Amino acid sequence: MRIVSSAHRFFSFQTPPPPSSLSSISKPSLLPTLRPIQFKNIINSTPLRFRFLARGFSHRLRAMSTTMTEDPASSAPSVQVRDRIDLTDKERLIFGRLLEVLRHFSLQTQLRVAGGWVRDKLLGRDCYDIDIAIDNMLGKEFCEKVNEYLLSKGEEAHGIGVIQCNPDQSKHLETARMRLFDVWIDVVNLRSEDYSENSRIPTMRFGTAEEDAYRRDLTINSLFYNINTSSVEDFTRRGIADLKSGKIVTPLPPKETFLDDPLRVLRAIRFGARFGFTLDGELKKAASDDDVKAAIADKISRERVGHEIDLMVSGSQPVKAISYVSDLLLFWVVFSLPPEVDPPTFQGCESLDRICVTHMDAAWNLMQLIGCSAFNDEQRRLSLYATLFLPLRSTTYIDNKSKKVPVVNYIFRNSLKLKASDAETVINVHNATEKLLSLIPLILSNPVDIKIAEVDWGRVTLDVPVASKLRILAGLLLREIKDFWRVALLASVLLYPTNIDDTKDSSAEQFQLEKRSQTYKIVENAITDLGLEKVWEMKRLVNGKDIMSILQLKAGGPLVREWQQKLLEWQLAHPSGTSEECLDWMRQTNSKRARVE
């Protein structure tokens, strides 16, 4: 395989002017999302110990982001890039089949794999996203040719899915999708764009591979693998060089590239964090430009923004990625808030987004100490969201039904358009975090030494020993939060005081994490020792019919629900108790209650 550069060819590309209509976008309505929204009350309510801790993390995060965003060549990493692409057996089958279609119909079409697949293969990484770019027909037309060929060979045709273009959302090309040899491939035509004088929506036409490469988001994603010639093509003449030097650069001027599709700002951040590459200085400046931020808010669907953020949070370097979002002043553009929140916004306080990132960073590092195997992928993902938004856990807004709702709900459902279950889980984690904070000192102390009068036992109604009350409280809480109790424990441990003065010892940061890791493991072991690890799967010893029979009721109601709660508490306090013992206790308790009344 050979690597072909277009440097030897004469290349003239007329850059379309930046759409003039974007420069006149009205910004006042975007103020809540165009600059960091600060909550003085929230910051003041953040424990002083954690604000001290935040200083150390913020310094480290700024140093980390400087490494990525500064422009000097000395800071750029040296990346091992292969000089050839080695195909897997499955890729040979797919590409061979596509070439058979060309020969069968005598098509003069050039088939090129575009973008991420080429980049990852050159980096020696596996990639299963095969995007085919063709030069003289639409993707759907070519997929229909593939099916026509399959039928001529007596094989079964495959379904073709078509994703329509949507210029208003910067989705300029129709994409066809089909399955070959159990692998999904996307097929799209090469594109070029012409802008009319008074429109920011381009007129699409078939373009050359060079024109298409210059319309890509980043130079490292502008490489092609030509299936016809088995060669890598670098039409921007810097894609491979930027890959080797670890640079995140746009093929065209970055502001123009971002206004074409503002989601590319987030993609640049994600790839920079993922690969540890350096953001180009001009790219960084364009990403923070008010016109670009306005375009992100107005031009890109929130589903696309949420998907990109979710890829960051689920990726290998989530803290780096979200820290760069904050550094480029995009935090409140991405995680936009409703116009009015409680506590209200205050001007002149510029650290809330950094405090959010600091919580996430602390959680990420704490997970490494605890052991990532303690969390599955979904728990890990939502634990990062939950800790990122910990400073907002008490912030609310009034929704369209005049209900007071946590602002985290708005971020997930409106700003990111992620699953409703994600919002519910994170809000439940935040609620459980507050309850766990009151349980941790009880677990860390000897329960017999705790005076009952000094403890707010909340929901516990039974007169049982302190140790049993602790088991009841912990059991009720875990039944609410279920599989995410470790996530809530992680968040509560971050907020729990460690009695360390961060201002006196420069090594306190690591000691904080080690101390918090020990606290986490002590509480986790205590919950396991109490037999509560899967307490939400515990079957009730007494059902509603039994309760109604003892109470001589013909229908359920508040009294039945009251006894269901009491019996659940009894069961938690007596883990070895039987259903008959539980019923006997209920009869005796109900009899005493009747005599008193």
C-alpha cells in the first residue's frame, strides 16, 4: 500500500465566504448560555474543605488543559503512525464485494473509505465504522446497485436505510446505510458547497475528493483510503503530518469550519481529549468566539450536542474533555439552564463551572483508587454526570406545569436531550447522597456509643437497638437507589469531611483521595456485612392480603400502606426472621395499639 499526497498537483479551492447572516444573530436572548452562569449561594454552600480541595484540582486541570491547548510544537506529542493499512479478513470481503459491483456494472466510481476508519487504522486501532464516500452518484443509488448485483448472483438483497439531509441542523448530506457481511456501512457522496449571497444554507453538488477533504472537521479526519487503488490519500497535505505530531487542526480556517457545522467544536474537543492531542491556537480562539457559541445554541440540535457530550463522558478521558469545554467558555452553552433558577443567578462570580469540573475530577480519581471494576459502564457514566452536577443538586426551576423541579432535570432533558431515565437516576443519586452523608458517621462509629437522642432517625418507627435502626435506614435507602448505591456512596464520600487542612500541606490532595477511598471501602464493606448489597431484591415476608386479614379490612388504603412500611422495617431489623414471626409481631403490636386507643 502506498500513501499518496496531492501536494504535487495544482489545487485551487475557492473558500465560500462565512455566512453573513450569522454575524447578526441577536445575542441578548442567549446571555444565559453565552457566559458562565454563577450561583453565589451554591458556591458559598459548598463545604469550605471542598473549596480548598478544588484549588489543587483546578491548578492541575489548568495545567492539563494547557498541555493540550497551547500551540508550541514542543508540547505536541509524538504519535506512532503506521505507513500502511492492514485490512482484516472481514474488510477484505466487504471491499472485494464493492469492487465486484463496480466491475459488474462497468461503473467508473471511485470508492473511498473516509474519516475515522482511516485515522484509527493508521494509529493501529480497531475501527468498525466504515463510511464510504463515492464521487458520481448518491449513496442510495449505489446501495441499490449492490442489491441488484446480489440478486443477480442468487443472493439475498439487504435493506437500505436512508438518513435524510437537514441543512438547518448542519446535516447537509443524505446518507444511505446497509449491511454487508454482518457489518454496517454508510455510503454518501463526496460534497462541495456553494453559498448564495443571502443564505447560510449551502447548495450541495457532487465534489471532488479534494473539495470534500477540505470540508471535513479536522485534518486527521480528512484522510481517505481509496478502495480502487488500495492507497491512503491525504488531500489537505497535512492530515498525516498532524496525526504524527498530535495536532487538532481544521482544514479550512477554524471559524469558517465551525460556522459550517458548530458541532465540530465539540468533536475537536473530544478527539483532542481522546488522543491527548494539542488544540491549535486559532482553533481554540474560534471555539470561544461569540458567533460560534451562538451557532451552537441556535443551529445544532440538542440531540447532537447531547450525543457528543455523552461520548466524552463515556470515553477514556472524560475529565479532560469536560475541562476543555469549561476552558473554552462553552460549559454553560452546552449545559444550558432555564432562564430563572433558585437560588438566583449572580454576576461577578466565575468559578461554578470549575467547581463542577473539580467534583467530576475528584470522582474520576477516586474511582481509580477504589477500582473501576466496582462500577459497570452505565454506573461509571452516570457517576460522572452525578458528580459533575453535585454543586447544582439543590438548584431548582419552575417547569411548564408550575412544579419546582431540580435543574439537573432540565440539563438532561432539554440541554442534552438524553434519556429521561438518566435524569431520574442522577436526581435519585443526589437525593441518596444527602441521606448517606448522615449515615456515614454512624457506620464509621461504634453504634452502641451513639446516643439515640443525638441521631435523627428519620423514617424509622420501630423501637429497636441502634444497630438495628442503622440497618433499617441503610436498607430503606438502598431499596430506593438500588444498583446505583455505590454511585451515591462515591458522591457522598466526596462531600464527607476528612478533617484535613488543605491550606497547610501541599500533599494533602492525594491524602484527601486516599482518606476518602478508605471511607468508601469501610462503608461499602459495612453494607455488605449487613447483608444489604442486594436488599432491593428482598421479598417481603407479609403481603397486603395478610395485613388486611389481621386488621379485618375489606379494602386497602393508608392503614395498609402504613403497616407495609412497619413490616418492612421489622424485616430489615430481623434479617433472620420468618413470616410467622413477622405476623406474630404485627398481631401483638396491633393489639397493644387497639388497647391504647
